[in-house]
Amino acid sequence: MEFRLAEAFELEEIKAMFSDLVMVMKQNGVDIWDEVYPVEFFKDDIAARRLYILKDSAGIACAFVLCGHNQGEDEVDWDDPGAKALYIDRLGVAPERSRQGIGGLALEKAKEEAAAQGCVYLRLFVVDINEPAIRLYEKSGFKRADGIYQEIIDQDLTLNEYGYEIKI
């Protein structure tokens, strides 16, 4: 499986994969993404060279963002808050590729990329109701930090997010 930065010509394929994923997540009671988030952010992610993909002959199996900061980073108690870290964000696996080890492979590739960039930790936030993602992160060795980041989306919606990290 090829791991690399996404390119602009792949934007529509990435958006289509995430649209399918959003539909499956909603069917499974994980109603945290929609037709705007995360798909409308991918064009900027590609331009900023932070959107990575896993791709094989069947197409894009997974995509995720690696960035140097997260707006919730000061809201939880990391093991070493001053250590250099990358944050994984907007991780999505094509629904037809779920339960094939793609998510775990993506996390391994993200750790390798973070290490190559001189980071000590790979961190992420996950919404408390996203139990499949939480199971993946814990199975992959991520440890939950103390505290909860409350991301206020609008006056009617606040997402409670757990911080997870793994030392590289």
C-alpha cells in the first residue's frame, strides 16, 4: 500500500470516500461529521501539504491530516506537554475497507512520519461517542490523557473529546 501526501487531482475521490464514511457513521449512531466537515477542509489540507493517503490499486483506502497543533491541545494533561508532537486529525477509512487493518496501518505510518519530523509524540482527539475509533486507538497503543476538550460547534452542539497520545 502506498503512503504519501495527497495531491489536488485526488480531492474528489477523497471527498467521495469521506461522504460515504459520514453516511455509515450516521447509520451507526456516530453523528459527528456532515457534508461540510471534514470534506470542505481537504482542499486547504492538500495545499498546506498535511493531508496523507493510503492508496492501492483499488483506490484510496484511508486519509488523514497531520498538523503541528490542535485547538484542544492545552485542555488535557499530556505526559510531556512541552514535547514536540504532531496531531492526527480527520482520520477516515473507506467503509468498504473497514476491519482490514487499514486504520492500524495508517496510525503506524503517521507515527513514522511524526518521527521523521523529529517529534516525540503522536497525539489526537476523538469524540467520546466514536467508540470504534477509540477501540482502534487503544488497540494501537495510544493512551488517554486526563481531561476532556469541549469543542463548541454552535450554541446547540458541543463535542466532548478525549485526548490520546503515543510516545514514538
